Amino acid sequence: MVQKRTLERPALRIKIDREGRTIQPNLRGFSSQGANKPFKKVIDVSSDDPHRTGMAPISFVRQVLAVCLYPELLEENTLPLDVRQRAKRLLGVCSGGSVGSYSTATSGLPLVKKSIADFIMKRDNGVSSHPENIIISDGSQKTLSLVLHLMASGTGVTQTGVLTPVPCPHTLPMLTDMSGVKLVPYQLKEEAGWTVELEELQQALATARGDCEPRAIYISNPGNPTGHVQDRKTMERVIRFAAAEGLVLLAEEVNQDSVYGQGKYFISYKKVLFEMGKKYAEKVELISLHSISSGPMGECGLRGGYMEVLNIDPAVCKYLRNIQLTSSPAVISQLALEVMVNPPTPGDLSYKTYARNAQRACEFLNGLPGINCEPAMAGVFLFPRLHLPPKLVEEAEMLGLQADVFYCQKLLEEEGVCLGAGCENGQDDQNHHIR
């Protein structure tokens, strides 16, 4: 029986989004309707959808996919040679040479899984990765949903619990709720740049026991929405904690290609796990997630992602590989995944370089009254704290709204800027934030 659940936090997001969509049509006719707004269009910076905010797609990605969708372009000499060569190779692994065919395997095309495994080995300086441990799906959210549904069991004190950071990705509370899994929050330390503290993990676990059965810990690295990049010592502490408590480690690493903080670099949980020796490398159950939606590609609408599973029971792995039997992942998104993990290299005709402006945005926010922002080291978000006047907080309470939601609504109505309220990311204390 499917239980009816109240989805409170996601409703906040829907409310703000709906207002964002209704203001725009009113603006087009405000001169005749009298709706005099001080802005010409709504600027939405709340989303982690780069193309929605105006970022142009990567030419190589779109060119390869265009040729795959319309193979006659293989003869188009105006397209770079490496584009046509890649498209021809990808079409060669599609049934009938067409992206319109079904995927030949429910867990992903063998060539794409091999490219992902090669990417992981290169990223982790030779730590082995095997295609049979790669499972492709329609995005990291779908991947995580498959895992959570598999883990979900029990009710009351026996219900599966997952330790989850606060703040967390704004879609996570709804996803855990829909999966029948209880969210067990642990607070990130803002004053230290949104770090994961072992004491917080231990306290969250102790508090949860007797209320549910914690079976996993969810880690976002680089952090969403904080942009924090974990260091090796922190990751080692998390791994030891997971091993000691018998927790599955769910490592969401979708922003691994977007690390830009000075002196910061991404290390995967898998790499750290293997470098800690057999005691941990052969014991800790690890599921790591990646996606084409984040990072330089930002292809959210194509819905492609994968997970790599380690030390998971073989019967469970087999089930995960076959769980999409009736709805295998879309072929075109798998081909986009292959391009992401196997991009052009220096010397290729389509090789490009990219630049980022996160530091400048952080400095701008810290220059505004009533706002302070911890520097982000990665990802697509900044997560500044608001110091709201008591009068605004009181007005929000009278309206039955969270103060950060009320602030976002006012900013949208008066300035046409749409932000994400921090409470969507699990923040429910007096330290109000925006995303």
C-alpha cells in the first residue's frame, strides 16, 4: 500500500516557481493592464539548471549528438573531424545504428560503461574500476531513487533511515519521503566553511536510533548547495564512521568537475577508500553517483547519470542491474554520458577551455548589507546567510511563512529576481539562508 505523505518543503519551491512564471506574462502586457513592474523580465538564479539561466551548451556535445540523431551529417565536412568520428563510433554500438533503438542492456550500453570505468580509473590515478559495477540510469536523481527504494523497509522504529546533511540538495527531502525512507539530519558547520563534523554524525545517529533504523549516510561532495570541497582527513573520518556503524556510504559527486577554489581539488570517496587499505577497501559499501546535469556540461534536460557500486552483495548488484528491465535508460542520454567522461583532449580540433566567476559573485554578496557568504569552492550554487530585520521575520510569521521564503517572495515581486529559500535545503533554524 502506498502511504500518503505530506511534502512540505518542496511545496515552497513550487510556490516561488509559480510566481516566477506568472509575473513574466503580466510584464508583457503591463502597459495595458496597469501592472507596472520595475523590471522587464524575471531573473531565476535559484536553479541548478545552467542552460535555463542562459549558459550556452558545449558545442562538441551538441554536435556529436546532432550527428547521432541525424547520421546524414556524417558527410558534412563543415563539422570537425573528431565530432564525426566520435558520432560514428557511438552509432556503431546502437542497435541498427540508430539512437531510436532500445538500449542493448538495462544497466547501460557496454561501450559507455567501459568509457565510464576508464574515466574513473584515470580520475583516481589507477584505482581499478570495472564496467560490471557501473549502472546507468536517467539521471542521478533516478539512480538515487532506485537505491533508496531498494533500501526502504519497516515502519516506525524499524523504518530505514538515511543520515542526510543540512543544508542538503533541495530535492532530497522529497525523494527520501517518496521512497519511504526517513531523513536523519546532521548539521554542517557553516563557520568552518560547511564542513562535515564527526561529532555531528555521531549525535545524529544516536538521536535517530530508537526512532528509526539508520542504514546509510548520504554525502554531497562537492557540497550542494554549499560548494564545500571535503579534504582527505574529513573523508577518512566519514569512511571510518560508516565502517564502524555498518552504514552504506552514498556519495553524490555530481559537481566533481566544477572545483575552482584556490588550492582545492576533488578527491573521490572511492580513491580515499582504497588508499585506506583492505580493512576499509574491502568492507565499506559505497555507491557513488555522477550526472551530466551538473558541471561544465549542464545537460539537465537529457537526464543521464550513473552509479558505481562497491562491496555490495552480488544479489543486490544483480537486482540493481535488472531493476530497469522494463524501462532501460534513454540511448541519447547514454551517448551524452560517454562524451562527458571522454571529452576532447589537447590537440583535438574541438578542445576548449572554460572560465568561472564564483569568487566575484561571493565578493559581491559579502558587500551587501545583511548578507554574508562563505566562499564556495565548487558546484553551481552560493549559499549566503541572511541577517533579516525582526520586523520582516514577524511579518513572515503572521503570514505563516518561513522568513527566508518571505524574503524570496518579496525580492521576486519587487525586483524580479528568483532565489531559492534555504529552508528548501533542510535549514529550519534561525540562521536564514538563500540559494
